[in-house]
Amino acid sequence: MSDHVEDHPATAMGARSGRIWRASRPWRISPRRVIFRLHWLLGISLGLVLAFMGMTGAMMGFEDEIMEALSPQARVAVSADAPLSADALLAIVRARLPQDRITALQVESDPTRAYTITVLRRPADGGRNPRIFVNPYSGELLGEATGADFFGRVRSLHRYLTASGASNDIGRHITGAAAFAVVFFAMSGLYLRWPSRPLDWRSWFRLDFTLRGRALFRSLHSVIGSWLAMFYVISALSGLWWSYDWYRGAVTWILSSESETAKPRKPRPASAEAPDTEAKKPEPVSLEAALAVVRSQYSDRLANVIFTVPQPGKPVRARVLTTSAPNDRALDDLQIDPKAGKIVKSTLHADLKAGEWIMANMDPIHTGIAFGPVWRVMVVIAALGLPFFAVTGILLYADRRRKAKSVAATLPGRTTVMGAAGPLIVYASQTGSAEQLARRAVEDFRAAGIDARLASIDEIDIEQLGRERQVLFIASTYGDGHAPDSARRFESRVMAAATRFPDLEYGVLALGDRRHGDFCAFGRRLDAWLHRSGAKRLFDRIDVDAHDQGALSSWQGHIRALGAVIGADETMRQDFQRFRLIERSHLNTGSIGLPVFRVRLRSEGDLATWQAGDIAEIVPAADHSENAPIREYSIASIAEDGSLDLVVRQVRGPDGRLGLCSGWLTEGLAIGGTSLLRIRRNANFHAPALDRPMILIGNGTGIAGLHAHLRYRAVRGSAENWLFFGERNRAADILLEDDLQKLLASGALARITTAFSRDQQERIYVQHRLHEEAGELCRWVDRGAAIYVCGSSDTMAPAVDAALHAVLGEDRMAALAAQGLYRRDIY
């Protein structure tokens, strides 16, 4: 047991019980974490309802304009005769609809427009009051607007989740709860993504399409949510007006200091005798007289007027739309005494106070009409955004669950009850080493009942780091100090930002190779940035040279101190198998370069499986030794070939002696002899979809990883493959030439473009061929081609990367990387 564990006995005891309690750090409930949990919990619960409400709301966004365009019956031919009087028109309509009650008449100033009557709904009409066009010159009924029934049912679905049109209390309460949830989503979303520099508009509104996977979904979800948050809050708060009586009463009280539910009813006058109905029967109301009052008042400013058909003896209510009204819902409300020929009460839209204006315009506010056409379009876009947020939210949740299951699946035979929340383990991997170590660390934490999580660094942004309390980074460096491809965006965007993480604890395991310059440089840069940002180190950075067992043991000790269970029989060398050498052939006889061999191995015992792009880790010795080094090689074959093939170039030191592993594989290991080998998953270089064209670029022994991909696609009938390959001389250095010729002959390899640097005075490399083939290269990429590069990191890879950026442009290269279509296996 390490000294660190002895200093914290609670940690050791917690590990045995399956639940970890750290005495040095009390458990805390973070408001941000609580809000985040509520955000996704409500999203999962109500996401489909909100998506449905959004789609139906968007469909109604331009309802009036759509029905107008589809309804020729809304227009009439102008007659030489004057339109019928309003009273005469109503009499004709009542005669034609004797069973219906006419509740309203809309009179138009435009002589080419039909008038409209509103009929009190019948059971068959559901929740609609049918509005029927009437010819003002003849009284002919012209029918409803085309689409009126459809939009009526859409409105019913939007408000009550039922197409019948009738009010549905259950549906009304569900949509009301969803509206409250929208307000919470908008406000909590802004809180959760509050940037370190809130006054920098770019941090709020800029989309980052260089992201991929879960990070891209999160960016789209949060940034577009920021764009639309204001529209959601206003539409949701106004929509609640129709959901709850108590809400409408409260809003009315706030805006007018008078609750509409608190108004006392006027008592009916008491009378000792029954009224004499014959003597006191009121006279019928003349709508034509009321219309004359309106026309006198508004003259040529009148667009249309809607009369509520009153009971005899009652005033006439008229809602007037003027030609200067900002929208067709901005109506003046009049009470008219037709007999006296005067307006007894008027509420002009232009004179409304703020609270009165809001109450009078609740529907236009909800739909956006009240604020003009641009706002209205944005409300429709926001409505269409609700299905988008439901989908991206579900994808984020599903991805989180998938990763949790993926990690759990790596623990066969173990049943663990998760207890304390654990660290987020982030890997930045080029060839899979960092990912493998990260997955193993997650296993070790989960074995102790600690719910550790796994993420690739390209899924991490500042907002997520700000939410975390403990993060362990496993970061590779390749070449002369370069970050892995998956970490490029993180280093250029996230690490370039000025931010603070005062509540974050972290540790860094940096992987590198002292044979290259700037040993573990990316891990060191990452550690320095986190420390400058106020994060607290859990332990000093651990630098690992290749597979240095001492450094890896130190890493295991630190994660053990954090509660992970490292099995007594677990070493970093588990999963090695014995492979027997069955064939070895010299590939570049006569070359001026060092000899290259094809080494064919076959597993002893269990059948080995791997994917194109995976890595073989070799122990260069016949017998297992805990201190023996490990070397890595790209696998040149697929499992269906029946052998694991490597392409190995001999390496000699300054003293002329063969390199340890290359010498072992090309001379030391006898045919029929065995060596320890482990297959490492290299997801960063796994195959693209088979229906996607593939451009493969490599030099020297980099042909190994590319050949595996060509074999994989050939077996599955995918023929759109283009290989760029570079070496010294055409005569001796076409590695795997027979295999490539067979692929060409079978049609599995559409094109091969070679560059031999020593066959002419001018040195020509693969990057030069990329420039020469720029036009065709762009056409392949435009058709969706994926670009895979395999070879040396010190010369070929950076030169090819620069050539691709020059040919395809920065934006296209960024898009390829974001979509996972530009991948490299470089060493």
C-alpha cells in the first residue's frame, strides 16, 4: 500500500465497500450540476412533446397567408350594384342557415373581398367556430377558407394534443408544463454555457464546425439555443395564457391591477312581478346603422370591421382594423349605440398602455406578428428548432449512455454497484495508446464502484471543463512536439482562451518518445495551461517514455490513491498472446535503403481478431520479461487473410548494430519461433463507410496500414480507392508490389500515384504529386472521399498536411477533420 493511501484510511475502507468517501474532500452538491441534471431530465421527459408543439406551431406561423393564397373564394367580382346592407345580408344568410347562430360579421372596405360570417360551432366542428365567406352583392355563401379545417386541427393539436378540436384538460396541462419547461431550458441553458468572457459576442453566437461527434452536437445545441432563447421565453410565457386560468388571472392582475376572475357580477334587479315581455320587447339592432357610425368615424382609414352580432336591445361591439395598423390583429375596440348613432365606448389600439397592450395582443405576441415580419420569421425558426433540440438532446444523452455501456462492457464477469461520482478521464490519442490506458483506468475506477466517465479530447470544451470537479488527462505527443490530430481543435481553441477553473482538480499522464524532439511536449503544454487557469494538481505530471513500466506503475499508484482498484494480477502486459512466425520475405532487394521485410505471424491458441488500422505491440524477446520494451507496428493485413502481417524496416544504430525489435523480427526470430504480441485498438484510424471513396497517402513502411484498408475494402467490394505512395527508387522500392498489382487488376484499387525521389535529379515526393493531381483530388473530396495518411511524422506527414491544406483550402480541411474524414497514423 502506498504512503498516500495510508494517510487516508477512509479511502482504502471505501474501496473495499464499493463506495468511495474521501476524507480530504467532502461531498458537495454543485448548483450547476443540479441545473444540468434537471435540464437533461426535463428534456428527455418532454422532448417529444416539445418537438410536436414546435412542428405544429411552425405550421401555423403563416396560416392566414397560406389560406388566403389557397382560397379564391375570398375574392368576388365587383358588381355594378352597391353591396347589400349588413342587415339585409344577415337576413339572407340566416334564411340559408336556419339551424345556425351567426355570431359575427366581418365587413370589408375593399370591394373585391368577400365578407365573412362566423357561425357558432356545432359538435361536428370540434373546437372551431366556422368562418364562411359571403358574397356582399348577393348573399351567396362561398364556403370556408381552403385549409381552415386542417389548421383548426393543427391548432387543437398544438394546444391540447388532440385533433378533435375540443378542449382537452389533460393535453392542456401537458402543453402548459412543456411551456414552463421551455422557459427553464432557455434560462438554464444560458446559465450552463455562461462563458468566461460574457461580453465577447463570439463566445455566445459562433458555431464551431471543426468539432465532431458529441462535441459538435453540444455546440449546435447550446449556441443555437442562445440565438433563440429570447424567442422561446416570450412565446412560452404568452402561450401559457391559454393553458391555465390562474396564470391568466395572475398576469391580468400584474398588468392591470385587476383580476379578470375577481370582477363581481352585477346583481339582477329584483322585481315583484314577472316582466311584461310583450310590452318591453326590445327592438332589433341595426348593424347597418352601426356600420354607418364606423364609416363616419374612420372614413378612408377603414380596412375592415368585425361586428359581434348582439342580442336585441344591446350595444354593438365593433373591432376595427385601420389601413395604418401595424398588423391585422391591432384592432380598435368600440361599443356603438346604433339607434343614437354614436360610439358610447372606445379603446383605441394606439392608446393602450403597456400592460393593456400586452393583454390585447397575447396571440400576436405568441406568434410574433406583434413585432413585425422579421420577428415572426424568427418565431417560426424557433418553433422548427424545438424538434432539432429534442434530437440533439437525445443524441447527447444516448451518446453518454452508450459510452457508459461501452466502458461497462470492458469489465466481463464483474458486477459492480456504482457509488460515488468519479473523475472524467480524457484521452488525446494518435495511435490508440492513450485511449487504451484511459479505458483501462475507467475499468479500474468502476471496479471500485466509482462512476468514472470516458471522453475523447475532441469532445471537450470550456463549458464542460467548468462543470467538472476532477479530470484525468492522458495525452500523447507525436513527432517533434505535436498534439494528436484529435487534440488540434482543443489546443487552438480551448487552450487559447483565457479562462479560470478554480474548482477543478486534475492530473496529466503524458505519453511520448525521447527519440523525438520535445519529449511529451503536448502533455507539458496541457499541464501548464491547466495550472495557469487555476486548476489544482492531484499529482505532478507523469511523463512516460514509450512503454516505461516504472512511469506507468506510478500512474497506477496515483489512481489507486483516488480510489481505483488495481488488481493484484493486473500488469500493463496483460492481453499479450504468443504469435508464431510462419513466413518472412525481403521486399526491397537491391534498394539503396535499409532492408524491408514482410513478416507473417499467426496466433497460437485463440483466434486473434483486429480491424484495419489497428496496431500490433511486440515484445522483442522469446521469453516474457517485465522490463522488456514494447515496439509498435501498423498491421498490414486483415483477419480474413489468416495471418497478421507486418512491414518492418531494419534499423541500425551508430555502431552498426540492429535495432532491438526490427532485428528480432527480421533476423533474431526463427521461422516457427514465437513472440509475444498484443493487438491495440486504434479507433482513430479505423475504416470509413464502404460507400465513401477513399484516398490513401503514405511512404515507406507506411504502406502497411494503408494496405490493410485496401484489403478490407477489396473483400467487401468497395472499389473507389486511390493510393499515393512514395519511396526512393521505382526498381527496388515498391513495397508489396504484387499485392498492389492484384488490387489494380481486380478493380479494388482505382488509381495508384507514385513518387520516387531518387529516380530523377529533382527530388519528388508524395506531396508534389498531390499538387499535380489537385483538380482530381478536389473532385474526389467533393464526392465525399475520406483521406487517410500513414507514414513518418518527421518529414512526410507535415509536408502532406501542408500540401492538402494548399490544395483543398483551410475551410475544407477543417470540415474533413470535423467529420472524421481526415485521419492519420503517423510515427
